[in-house]
Amino acid sequence: MSDCIEFAFALAREGAERLTGTAEVARALEDPEPAWVHLAYDHPDTAGWVEQNLGYLPASVRSALLAGETRPRATVVGDGALVILRGVNTNPGQEPEDMVAVRLWVEDGRVISVGRRPLASLRLLADRVGAGNGPRRSGALLSELIEELNVRIDDYLIQLDDSGDALEEAVLRDADRKLRVTLTDIRGELVDVRRFLVPQREAVAYLSRCNAAVLRDEDPLRLAEAHERLIRAVEEAESLRDRMVVVSDELNTALSDGVNRNLYILSLVSAIFLPLGTLTGLMGVNLAGMPGASWEPAFWVFSAILLVIVALLVLILRLMRWF
């Protein structure tokens, strides 16, 4: 089998037979019985394989399957549906909000999916199909894939919400300038996730009501429920985003209060020691005729006077309720 084919199944056969030969895959995709093939986007042979074996697909569909940059969308073309989705990135060393794209062409006799990076939801569905426990129709496969994507989206948003709760508690307990980094990370993740969740919500809404021939039986109902889950996911992301704005304001206020408190303390210290500095500077002038210059206890008397002045200044500031 060509290296550009990651896996292929004949869905309607007993136990969802795994297809192993390139020619066998091409024949299965042209048979009326549903087959599913997943292609590696980055493999150098993928574009040639699509042009050679899928020439019966509309040119716009082939182009969309091989498109570089994609956003979630769905459109009905003839008896099939072109669907582009995004899933949470669970690949090691990569960020979850860097959502992984999967491009699909779905019609009664075939499902063709193309992905650049591994997608856990897609792999789980493939394992289920290979074990004979997966969907046997193209529309059911699409519905189940969207449901699996939603499960991981929900899990990720729960983790993000927990991080937001922990940050909010930390800000209320002890505001620290280092918390800005965590706040910026969470807000950045929310921006990235929402950028794909909103169009994905609209794409699934379109699929649930488009009356495409490939979507029948319970498919519209499952897609409608998936749409509701995406609505809730977007609302949760937006709610968390608004909470992080409030947390940002609280953090800025707490940090500003700390700065103002420090400036206030410095002002009090200056108010107390400025007169003392004036007196000590005056008495330190090296000119003839300075009072007490020849009197031995003069230093101690002057120090006592300074202490009295400090006490009076503290008393005055206290009476004025400066502290």
C-alpha cells in the first residue's frame, strides 16, 4: 500500500475489513459499499495519489482536501459533503490550543479524510472501526467523529477553566507580578481555541439541517446534539475569557495598590526626615561661629532635639490620620 495512505477500511464488510493494497483501496472507493481512507497530507505522494485515483471527485473538492491553511466549514456538493474540522491537539510537546485540522469528503460510497498531524479522535475512531465496533455508514462515521472531537474539546475547556479558577484564587490570595504570565497564557489559549470553535459550531449547525443525502436516519439528530455541545463550548470559552478580563483588572488593581502603598510609605519617611536633613545640613556647615562648636555636650543635645522633632512629626502625622 502507498505510504501516503495511513489506513483504509471497507466499512460495510464483516468486521470492517482493513484494506492493505493501493489498488484495493482505489477499487473500494469506487464501489457502492462505503469505504474510508485516511491520507497523510505532508507525504509527497498524496497529491499525486488524489489526482490519479480520485479524479471522479469535483476539482473544488480535490483542491479543498489538499488545501494548506484551513478553517472549519462544511458545504454540500452534489450527493456528498465537504467538511473541514478541528480537534484539540494532544500530540506530545505541542500546545492543545494549536488545533489539528482534518479535511473530509463524505458521501454514501466513500469517506476520504486528509490530515497533516495525528488526531487522537480520528485514531480512536479508526481503532473502533478496525475492531468491528465502529459505524458502518459514511454519515454515521462523520457524526461519530464530530462527537469524539466534542468530547476532547469539552475536556480541554474543563482543564482551562480549572486553570482559570486556580489563577483567580492566587490573585485574591496574594497578587504577584509573575501571575501575569499565567494570565497571558490562558487568555492566549482562549483566543486560539475560540478562533476555531466558532466556525466549527456554524459548520456543524449547517450539517444538522442541510438535508444532505449522505446524512440520514439518526445522523441529523446526532449532529444537532453535537451542535448544542459546541454552542455550550463556545459559551464556556467566552465566559472564561470574560472572567480573565476581571482577573486581569483585579491583578492590576492589586499591583497598583502595592506600588501606591510603597510610595505612601516613602512619602511618610520623607516627611519625617526632610526637616532632620535640613537641620543636620545646616549644623554641618564648616563656618566660624557655629553655636555649640566648642561646647562638649553639644552633639548629644542636638541629637536629643532631633529625636524630639521626630516624635513631634510622628504625633502630628498620626493626628492628621496619615497612618
